[in-house]
Amino acid sequence: MESPQASAQIARACTFAALVALSSMSGQAVAQPVSKSIYCCDVGGQPVCGDILPAACYGRAYREMSPSGVVRRIVAAPLTREEIAARAAAERQRRVDEAERQRQLRLDQALLETYRNLEDLDFRRDRELRELDQSIRQLRERESELIARQHQLIDEATRTNQSDVAAGLEDDIRLLDSEIAAQSSVISAKLRDRSAVVERFEEHRARFIELTEGGNPEARAAILERR
């Protein structure tokens, strides 16, 4: 049977052994190297790597990897001046396209709010054309009156023997020339207006059909969302 002194010595020896083992394990943990990164890029089809980014990789795409070869991240190459310019141009075009899309949405919304149906659209077109046709008809009647009056004055001027009368008639004839030219100009403008009305309503009619008869459901849905 062991004495108390012997038991105490054995306990102290076990405690010392445990402390030594723990110290050894701690030393091993500290001695383990910290995981580093390796940086690699491709130059001429060959990988170039280093613990820090190699100078040959400057301005190129590179990979950051673990020592075991696991890719941690990929860093893209900096954009060239040409690429930066192309990106800026693409962004400008995107803004232009978006502005045009919004403009078309506003026009489509106004179109659907203006006309109840195709019959309403056709009725408004015919009404505008009737008003223009009436105005053109009146202008042409006035132009015919002016031309007839001018022919009458020319006939009188050729038949008179009095120089003072002929001179007065010639002044009137020249005045009528100006009035006829002005009348003709107004008629031409009205005819252009009529053509513009026909073209406008043709565009409105085609777009209205596209929006209301299923030809462009996305556009119609976008318009309804804005209401």
C-alpha cells in the first residue's frame, strides 16, 4: 500500500506531464504557418504567379488562390480607354432609348385617352377633313374670282385707247397678281395641312389598333400601369 507522500509525488508528476504536453501542443499550433494567398495571371498563354502580385500582372486580369490552388477570387483587368469610351457610349444610348420609350408611353396614353374607339377616331378625322375641304373650296372660289377679274381688266386694257385708263388698269392688274399669288400660297398651305391630317390619323389608327386589339399587350399594360 502506497504512502501519502508517494501518492502526492505521483500526482505532481502527472500534473507536470500534462503541462508539458499542453505546452508542446500550443507550440505546434503557433508554429503552423498562416494561410497565404498566391496571385496568378496569364502572360502569353503561361501562368505567372507570386506571393504578391507579380509586376507582369499589372494591368491584367488575375486570380487570387490559396496555397492548395483553390481560387478565392478573380479580379478583372482594368478597362482600356476604348472600353471606357464604349461603355459611356452604351450608357448614353441606353438613356436615349429609355427617354424614347417614356415618350412613346406618354403618346400612347394620350391616344387611348383621346379616342373611345375606332369609330370615334374616324369621326374626328372626317370632321377635320370636312372643315379643311370647306376652307379650301372657299379659297379656290376666291382665287377664281380674282383670276376672272384680272382677265376682265386685261381685256379692258387691250381695248382702250386712252393711255391714262390703260395705266390705271395695269396697276390694278399688278395688284391682282399679288392677291392671286397670296391666295395660291394659302391654298397650298391648306392642302399641306390636309395631307398632314390624313397622315396623322393613319398613324393614330394603326397605333390604336395595335394597342387595343392585342398586337402590343406589353405597351398597353405599361400604359395602364401609369394611369
